[in-house]
Amino acid sequence: MNAYIGLDVILKCIGSNVLKQKIILSRRKYNFYYADVHFDELLHIEYTNPRSKISILENAVKTITALTDNNAVVSTPLSLAFKNQSPMAALKACVGKENAHLGMTEIVTLSNKLIQSKTADPTEDIRMIKDPTDSWPVDEILKNMHYREFIKATLPFDLFFLIETQPKAQIRNLIEINRNLRDTLFEIIFKALDIVNYHYNDPIDKNFYEARHAMYGMKTDVFMTDDEKFRKRCAVVYKYLGINTAISRLDMMNIK
């Protein structure tokens, strides 16, 4: 069984060698996978000092290597695919494929420059419902007027009509083979969850990474994360798009 590891689990393993060993031992049951988005997100987190960032990245490379044995989910020009990929190579690719020769200090320096050059998102707070809807069932979220109107207004009409009328298996297959469609859909649906204030994330940047983790996780049988807010948001997206990947806590997988 293939399982995609959430970034929160990676960070827990960095702080707990016992947990890391439990996950390594469970590789008899699961093939664990990571994606380059793990490193992309770590590179763009604001740290108190450069040494902290270097330490986290170094430990993340070691931990991901130990847990996944270089198993990666990658996005090809046509589809999502499994690949044997060194975590260190994936980290370097996040700051540009031409920087494969860089050491960790240079990678961090370059990533900091990329963060400084980033422009602010003008839609930083796009909530239309201010009261939390966190207790709403998934089906109620999917039927909410603001959620549906945002998706309908943002997606091309023929695509919205396709999702609303075609069998979920057909939607899932279409997402699997069309990278641009997949990227667009996941980003828009996660923004729609912000519209209805469903487990709203602050900062808004986190939604971008959530969408990408969810996108890579759909390729596997199980998405493993202890982030409760993310699990619930991801469950809405997967149900809307007909994705069968299970979303599980560590203890539900008999790991914790």
C-alpha cells in the first residue's frame, strides 16, 4: 500500500527519533512517498535565523530519505507519476535546476532572496462568511451557495459543467492526465473553502502548499497527516473530485 507523508509528520519525526523508527518499521506494510513540495514549503517558511533553516532542511533531507527510501511522487508534463528521486536533488530543484551544485548554505541564501522578491497577495483575506463553518458536514460545504458560486465563477463553464454532471471516475481520470487542469482545480477549490471560512488558514500562503500536497497525495492509497484542519479540508476536495485516497492519522495506521 502506498502512503503519502504530510509535512507535519516529517517535522514530528525530526523531533522524535522513536516516531521515525516506528514509521521505518511500518515500511513492511506501506511504501511511503514524498514530493518536492515538502522542500518548497520548508524553504519558504520564515525562520528566526539562517542556521535554524539550514538545520531543519538538513534534518528533513535525512528524515525523508530514511522514511521513503527515495520514493517520490512527481508531476510530469502529462501526469502524476512515481519516481526514485533523491530528496537532496529535489531540494536543490526547488531553487532552480541550474543550482544542482549548491551547498545547503547557498540554497538557503537563494531561497531567502526569492522570498524577499515575492509580491503580496491582494486576496489575502477573501472570506465571505466570517463565522467559522468548521462543524459543517462535508456535504453541507459542497452545497453551500458561496462555495459553489466561487467555483462556478472561477472555472471555465464547460469545466464546471463537466465536474457537476459527469461520473466521478471520469473526473478523476481527467485530473490524473491533465497537469494544468489539476493544478487549477486544486488551487481554486481550496480557495473556495476559504470563501466559506472552512478551517480557514492564516497565512493564506498555506493554501497553496495544501493544494499541492493534496494533489500529490491523490496518487497514493493513503494520505498520512496529523493536521486535523488539513485532513478535513482535503476530505472536501477529494469528495468533490471523486478521489478515493484515504486521509488518515498516524494512530489510525497503527504507527503512533
